[in-house]
Amino acid sequence: MEAEAEAEPEVDEDVEGERRHRKQRLAAALRIFGHFGFDEGAAGHITARDPELRDHFWVNPFGMNFKQIGVKDLLLVDDQGHVVEGDRPVNQAAFAIHSQIHAARPDVMAAAHAHSVHGPAWSTLRRKLDPLTQDACAFYEDHAVFGDYTGAVLKVAEGRRIADALGPHKAVILANHGLLTVGRTSVDEAAWWFVTMERTCQVQLLAEAAGTPVPIDPDQARKTAVQVGSPMVGWRQFQPLYDWITSAQPDLLEE
């Protein structure tokens, strides 16, 4: 486990060490999603690109509760959807979406999509989030809306459309579905953007229900986005959650 004072994402020059590191962060992120209630039955998935097999990714197994997933349970899936390591099935939607995200965005290390509450509620409006708060500015001019809904995403072609809608951004709102976030430099980043985007949706829903919110001025929102929306900030914000979950549930690191 990394020390609490660690100042930046660790990158292990040894492939096996880096693979272990990414799997540990992935398992921790899944446990945290479970803690926050970002689950709906068997729905939801977080992926981490393999450091050696760049067209392969690690993902949670289909039908396993996020709160129970550990490093030993993760699956390695290739670009054809075959499970090459692990003994459980892969979620078809996870492959359809994440394979296309990772293919379209070689700069992305990880992607997160789960069925929370406020993200799906906001997605029914088919609108981008406004810069109403400092935290919301992390997504200012850095998220998109996939404004079409055609049912559960089970086909690669639909995953490709989502990847196209995401474009170069850190997040995309999937109409009548929910949120999807990515991390450029770490699994931690992808997980944190999801956590804070879900909360941002909740804040805007509450603010609009209470009255007419006053957004932050565009120039100030743009300045704040630089301060709170970088990959390093996304990684750093996740560290207290990682420290907590690995201390409270150390079994998740067992291989």
C-alpha cells in the first residue's frame, strides 16, 4: 500500500509490478463504488488497460457484487471479448463499451461506468452540467452528452458511438442511462471523476429544484477547471478513499 504522503501516481517500471498496481487500484475502486451504492444488480463496470497487452483490459466479473470483488477476481479481456485470465464471464455491455473507449482513446488508462442515482436522473435531461460549484468546474468544457438511447449497450457499434461522443473529454453523460468517466493517467482518476460527477449531478438537481441557480462566470469557470480538473488532481482526490478502503478491507488486495 502506498504511503499517505505519496505526491504523485506511482508507475512501476516492472510490467508485473505495474499490472499488480493497476489491479489493486481497480479492485479498490470497485469496493468504493459498492460502498457508495453505485450499483444496480449486475450492472456497472470499471476497466484498467493492461500495461503490456495494450489492447487488453482488466474488468470486474459479470454478476459479482462490487462490495465483494478483490484483485483475485478480476478478469483480463482481449479486444475480441475473450476472457484470457479469470474463470467468470465478462459483462457483454462492459466489453461493448470499454473495448471501444480503450481503442479510440490510447491516452486513457481506465474507464468507469455504473448505475448510480443522480447521474441517471440528470441524464434524462440530456444536458451538460453547468459550472454551479467549484467541484462542477472540473467538468467545464471537458464533458459531452451522448444524446441518443437505443436500449442496453450490447453491440460494439453502439460502444463505438459512445466513444465518438466522449471524444477527447474526461466524461460523457449517456442519455437516459447515466455517467461514464475516464482516467488518462490512473484508475484512481477515472474512479474519482465518477464519484464527483455523480455528486455534481445531485447538486445541480437540488439547486434547480430550489430555484434558479447562478452559474460561475465562464472565464472564472475556465480558470477553476485548470485548478480542479487535471489528471493529477483527479488522482490526488481519490487517495483518501483508497487509504480508507484498503485499511478497512485489506482482503481486497489478496491475489
